[in-house]
Amino acid sequence: MGAWALLLPLLVATAQAQVCSVSNTYFEVPENANQSEPLADIYAPEGQQVTLGPSSTPLAFRIQGTQLFLNVTPDYEKHTTLQAQLECRRGDTVVTLLRVFVLVLDINDNAPVFPFVTKVENVSEDTKVNTIVVPETKLEAHDPDKSDILFYTLQEVTPGASNFFSLVGTNLPALRLDRSLDFYRCQNMTFQLLVWDTEEQNVAPSHTATATVILEVQPADLRPPWFLPCAYSDSYVCIQAEYHGAVPTGHTLQGPLTLRPGPIYAVDGDWGINQRILYSIVSGEYDGTFAIDADSGNLTMTGVVRSPKTFTLLVKGEQADHARYSVTRVTIEARNANGSLLQFPESRYRGTVALGSGAGIPVRDAASPSQPLRIWAWDPEFPDLDSATTYRITNNTNFRMDGETVVTAALLADEGVFYAEVEATNTVTASGATTVAEIQVLEGEAPTPTGEPPGDPGDGSAAGGGAFCHSQGSAFPEAGTLGAEAGGASSRATTAEAPRPPGPSQGSSTTRSGWSTGPHPPSGTTLRPPASSTPGRPPSVGTGTSLPPASPSGGSTQTLKPGTSQPMSPGPSGAPQPSGTPTPQNRSSTAGDSKPGVSHTEDQRFSTMEMAALGGVLGALLVLTLIALLILVHKHYGHRFKCCSGKAQVRPRGPGGSRQDRDRGRERQGQRKTRR
């Protein structure tokens, strides 16, 4: 047995020398490792050659001498296993076939990758809470490192967005809705989606990737039409308007009726969808006297009311897709027109004109020299009849009325101040009123008549257009905002506002300022009419919208939207108007230069002499005040000044004073006796 043990290694070596073999057939190599050492040694008998067979991984190995080398840097993402097929040949005959396997070990050397840079997804406003709005398959990243587990984090870019959406899990990047959406508060939300290929972010190696996710909230049809102006509104509810108006008995008004707080006007409560609204009268005992335009909501008369009575109409505003509708009440009171009275907004109007002006030259408004002087009256009970008012000057042949504009009637050869009484008469109600125009003829270059005097604002000749000025509204309108109180807000003709659909008409192109009674949807925005050529005309009632009157010809033009807040001017007496009483405004021909709400009586101009006299009086009062102040100070604090100023006097010592004083007294007495 011992002899065989000694012979066995010799027999194995002899057998190996007769067949091909390799030192090792299985290896493990980490990816990205640069393997410069030989993988295995190859043993081949004499007369045989070793080559790489066709089953070998292409270009992965090479045979150099009697050693097998790895010819590439291993990459787990390309090949998890490399195979070398070794063929031992004697001539063209394969004698021995050997296989060597190299297992590539995966390491974390690749960053995860999102299949998108920015993903935009739409989410309906009425999506239920806990709904998966974006599934995992649309958001997950891919990591070429097969063994890596990915960890996700969602970071808000839009403030507060994380209150609405979250990830289902750290390893599950599906997006879930956590809170009810409101299109009018937040219309889009942006997030950053981050992914790591390690659970701990501060370990090495660790890789990360980022993508942007934008969620756009789509409006849902949740709200019915809203009749404006709302007494109160937020994102979900509107306490909508009821409309009131008055018509004269015995007359048929040609244009749309003037109502308060504004024209019949409804908008889709879901203004993000903004369905067109159709109007109809669904009930009411009106005997066919009234009709409503299905598109604009304008209410017109189709017959005459013979006696005073009250009509109550139920008007429906329905979406064009017939999905939702609302109903409101319209009350029309037929009254006897004989007792109504015209009113002028001002008791005195002031204008200027150049000396030497010929006939047909418009008088300029003293408060706004770029505008012609317009004088007009209105009927607080029947504003629809304002177009039936005529004007004339009764006591001055130098001037005449051209509609509502004061123009010259003759050559002005004298400089000075002229007074003209303007009389207004309503041809329907036979009511009248008068006011005074104070016109100052000043020396200056006389203008040349254009050949066509300015027309009445109702004929469309006024400049100014009527174009809307739009700007992007806030994406987050505040709910519950109340509108400006009547007369308390300044004119907002240039304020940027959210786009709005065309509004209804309250008359012709002449715009009259109104009052806002509440918010308009969406909450936090305002409806307003286009800039008019003649702002400042009074509304028909105390609150509401811009109310243009019907033109003298009885026609009407583009409808205007409610909700414009305008300042109010004092009445003819200058006293404040009672609550709920409509108060007219000043009016001019161009919206850009007009100053609605500025009274002529308030816009005074002072001369140099008047200012000098005022300064002298104020200076005298100041001197008297200073003198009185000095007397008071001396009276109360004079003794303190005496004791604190001058040289201090030495008091005598004892009842007889000092010895030197007594000696001096004796010498003086002796001198007096000697003189005697």
C-alpha cells in the first residue's frame, strides 16, 4: 500500500500531461475591477493547441501562452456571468472541451434614474380623499444596480402643497390625496420627487436623483349659476341678488330696463369652467308686458301698463349644458310718472372758454380743462327716462346746449364771467329743473370749430372705446371678502382684474357710475365694465353697477357688467345723501381724464392776492399767540427768573448791621451837620 501511495502522484501527473486541463474553472470577480493577473493556467499535451470556442463571451477572454486572461473590465449591468470555452485540438479535431466561468459581483456604482424630468398630471377638484391620483408605475425610478432598494421622498415647492398630497410609502412612490381640493384656492401644486439607492443618505457609495411633479387642479361642475352682485360669497356659496325696478304707466320704454342693484346678470359659479348662461322667465303674472333676452338677460317692455301695479317675475339662469340652474326674483313696480322730479347733481357748474371763440366751440370744464363742460339731470325714480330729457339755456344768447354739452352760440368779443341758466325738461313726465352755469371767458388763442360739434354721448361719438383691460387674476382668491360700501371706494377703472365674460346691458354706451353691494365670484375679484367715454353718470338706484342710460334714439349698445365701485359726490345742496338714495356723479367725455365724484364747488382756484391776504392773517395770529404765551410764562414763572439772575446781595449781620456800616453812618451824619 505504501508503494501505491508513492506512485499515485506520478500517475496523475502523467495523465494530466496526456489530456488538457486548467488550474480552476470557477471565479468570482467584482464588477469594475481591473483584473491584470491571469485567471488560470492551462495544461495541454504535446501536439495539441488550445483555442477559445464559439460559446465564449465575445471579447471577454484571451489566451496568452499557457494562461487565460480576462480581456475586459467586468460590468454586472452588461454580463452577470462570463464564460470561456477552451477547445484542445490536435490538428482540426477537438480532443478536449473545457469551460471556465467568471461570476461578476454587483456593487452600487449607478445612480437611479427617473424616466421623466417634469411630469404634469391633472387632478379633478372633486376627487375623493385617499384616492391614488398618480400610480406608482408613472413615478417610480429605475436603478441599473439590480440589487438596490430605492427610497423616495416628496418635497413641496408650492407652499402648503404637502397638506394635500403625500407618498403611499417610502418604497412605494404612488401619490395619494390627503385633503379635499379647492380649485379657487390652489390651482396647481409643484413637488420635487427625490430617490436614493441607500436607506441612509450619508453612507458611501450613495446615489440620488430628482424629478419635478406638477399637479394641476381641474375645476369640477359643483356650483349653480350665481346672480350678481352677491350679498355674500365664498368659494362655495353666493347669497345672490334679487332685482327691483320701476316703469312709468302709459309709456313703453324702448331700451333695457334699469334695475337695482344692477342688471340681471348671472355667471357660472364654477368660473373655472365658465359655462354660458341662458335666461328665461319661468313664472309670474306679467301679462306679456315684459320679455327677457336669453343671451344677455336684458329685461324689456313689450307693452304699456295702464295703471299702477307691481309685477313679480321669477327669472331662471341656466347653464348652456343644462347641468345646473338658479332662479331669482325680479320685482317691477309700475308708477304714475307725473309726480317724478328731475335733479341736477350740482347747483352750479363752472366752465372756461377762450376770448374770441366763434359759434360752435365747446366750453371746457373748469375742473378738468381737457374735457367739455357737460350738464345733465336725472330722474331718481325713472332713470330709464333720462334719454327723454332735453336741455336749453334760457337767459344768455352767447351760449346754447348741444345735447348735454355747453357750446358757444356767438362770437365772444368781451372778457369776463357770464352766467347762464340751464333748464332741463323731461318730455315724458313733463318734469323740469334748472341749474346755473358760470362761464369765464379768458384771453387766449381761440380754437377753430371742427365743423361738427360734439355729439350727445348716446350717439356713440364720444371717445374712449369700451375695451376691457384684462390681467391674470390671483390663483388663490380669498373667500368671504365683502365689496366696497356705497360711496366709500375710489374709482377702480384702471385696476387689474380677473377676466370675465361679457356682461348684461343697463342701457347705451354712456356709462354711469354705480355702487358695489357685495363680492362677485370668484371671491376676491371684481366685475367691472369697460372704460366708458362718459364716466360718472348716476345709477338708477342706490347700489349696484355701472348703469348707462338709453340713448335718445331709444337704442342700446353693448351690455355692461355689474360690480363697479365708484365714489359719490354730494348732492346739489352739498349735504350728505341719506342711506340708500342714489347720488349722481360728475361726467366727462373721456374716461382716462375724467374725475368722477369731484364736485365743481369743491374744486376752487385761489388767486395770488387771496393767498397773500391769507398769509398775512395767519402771520398776525401767530404773533399774537407768541405774545400771549410770553405773558403767561412771565406771570407763572417770573419770580423764578428774578431769584436766579443778577448779583447776590449780602445780608447785614445782626440787627444793627456790621461795625463798618455803623461807622460810615456816623460819618455821613457828621457831614450833614457841618453843611447845615
